[in-house]
Amino acid sequence: MARTLDVYLHNELAGQLVQDDGGQMRFAYAESWLNRPGATPLSQSLPLRKERFSRNECRGFFGGILPEQAKRELIARNLGISARNDYAMLEQIGGECAGAVTFIPAGEKLPEQHYGYRPLSPAELTAILKELPKRPLLAGDEGIRLSLAGAQDKVAVRIEDDEVSLPLGGAPSTHILKPAVERFAGVVFNEHLCMRLAAASGLPAAAVETRSVDGMDYLLVERYDRAHRPTAGGPPVLERLHQEDFCQAQGIVSEMKYQKEGGPSLKQCFGLLRDVSSAPVVDLARYLDAVIFNYLVGNNDAHGKNFSLLYHGVGTENLEISLAPLYDIVSTVYYPELSKDMAMKIGGEYLSEKVVPKDFEQLAEEAGLGKPLLKQRVPELADTVLASLGKIEIANPVAEAVAALIRTRCESTRDSFRR
């Protein structure tokens, strides 16, 4: 029997996601959405049209909202559904998602905006951190409908006056909480260092902080797709901003996020920004810095789902599209068991240890950038990162080791470009 979910963008019905009698997922925009002034597509891969989108056309966006790999399998088992059933998973956990999209069973009302939250005591937070590996995103817990893409343990929370709360129903969160990973020592401090270093080096990046409860470390990442809007005479209202990652924007399913597996290349990513950004000159320069920075810190996992487009003014004639602040930056080369291949090759090379200046020159040619610009910008940013390292307080042994590794990579890269 066919089933239907109403798909809301902010507080407006944008369309309907249908699972037909054969189990195939399809999407169609609502006529009211298509006819409204300033109508905005949910995704660059789902342009406004009356015709229904097939599963192959829409799965890149909708499937891309959901968690991946082993976490997806665990969630499916906990919920009693198939791990391959995107529709069923969105039905269960599609309340508070990345961006401003919400999924509601057809005909039901969107939750009222006086949302509910469950404050967490230190003991309750400790219990959740221990539970996440077995119950990703707390899927199945009463009142919780959260979805975040990725393969790492995480949960969306609200931070207010230093108090940590769980959003209930469709309530918006303010932060993403990422606990320590037993397999990768000090990854919380590794990511904390890399993200702070990006910001200190002048790259727009999500704000981060480390915390600990009952001896358990975790990272808090402030959501760039949430904003407090001032109100007349009342407290600020927490609002969602729409966003989508580069795989979603190009209709590429999460399982193919790596270039070797059919995922986007740097050439395609630069092309996407050139085509859709409201300020392409600014965003192309920012994205180039992001690519160089990831190379310098040894983040080989910078795939298409780790870059996003951010939408301001959705559903209006003043829509602005920009490159979102950076997130999920980890020096993966610190962990010898992780792949040495970069998610997207630079020039003709996947191995970051083998990248040489001519590979950046090839990237410039492929991405439509000036070769002199790249030859100047790579060593310039290496110098900036080295200077920023000296200004950041580092108090964790893993972060100190990662900083030393980054320092060596920056010096080597700078010297290779200035020979």
C-alpha cells in the first residue's frame, strides 16, 4: 500500500514523498509551492517542476539526509525497519534534520513552534554518551526524531546557558554533540584543533568546544544552519536555515561520496559553486582555501558530503546561496590505520604524500583557476597556518602531536613551492 510523507521547508508544505505499492520512493512538489512567488527548490538536484521525480532522481537528496554505514544498520535494527528503506527511516527520524526540511506523515499538522526540550543532568548525559554506539541518534527513544548524515556517533542537542537539552519532536537544535571514539585516540581534540586552526587562519568554520562529563570527552559543534532571530518584546526565536551538502546538490547518493567510487571531484565542486553561488568569486576563493587547508592538515576524508551550500531567504525573491562554513575537519593522517588516499584527488594524485606543485597546477586548470594564483596561495596559506599554530593554546597530548604533524606538512609544502 502506498504511503506518503508531507515534506516541509521551514513552515511551508513544499511537496510529498511517496513510497508506492512497489516500495519505490518518489517525490513531487506541491502545486501551492510551485505557484508561490520566489519558490525555491529543495535541492539543486531537484529543480522546480510539476513532474514527479523518480527514486533515482531524488534519492541523492533525501537519502543524503540520513546516517550512513554501520550507524544506519544499527538504527534500522533498533527501529525494526530495513536499512535500505530511505522512506521508512525518514518517517521515523525525519523531524530535526540538517537544513530546514522536516518530514510529517501526510495530513498531520506541523508541530507548533513552542517546542519541547528535555534537559539532561550530568548522569543522563553520561548515559547517553554510553548509549550512542548502541543506539545512534537515540533513534527509537520516545519523542526524539533526529537525523544527521555521516558515519560517526553524534546527536543533536540544544545548549542554553551551558545546559544541554535534547530536542523533542521537531524542535530545532543549536549544536551537534560528538563523543570520543575508542578506536581513534583523542579524535575529539584532533578535530577541535583542526577546526580552531581553520578559524584562526581566516577560514569560515563552525565554532567548536570540548567538554567532559564523568571522564568522557566530547566535542560540541555549533550549528551554522540554525540562527536566533530577534523578536519584538520577546525572547529570540531559534530558526532553521536550509542547507545541503555537495553530494545532495549534485544528486549523488551517500554510498558514492568518494571520487573513486563515483563521487564528486574537485572540478565538479568548483563547477557547482561557480554555477549556483550568489557570490561566486568569494566562494571559489573560500573553497580553494578549504581544499588547501585540508591538504595541509592531512584531512584525507574531505569528501563531497563534508562541504555544503547554505541558503538564506528560502521561498523569497531574495534567495542567497553561499558556501557553508567548514565542518568535520580531522587530521586523518594522524591515524595510520586510516586510508592514505584523499577523498578527492588533487591534480592527478590521490595520495597526499605524493602531491607536488604540478598537481595543484593541474587542479587550477581543471577548476578554471589561474595557475599563478594557486602557486602563490598554497605557500601563503601554509605560512598563515604555521603562524596560527603558534597562537592557539594546546593542552592535550594528541592535539600537540597533531599540531607537530601539521607544522611539518606546512613547512614541507611551503618549501616545495618556493624552490
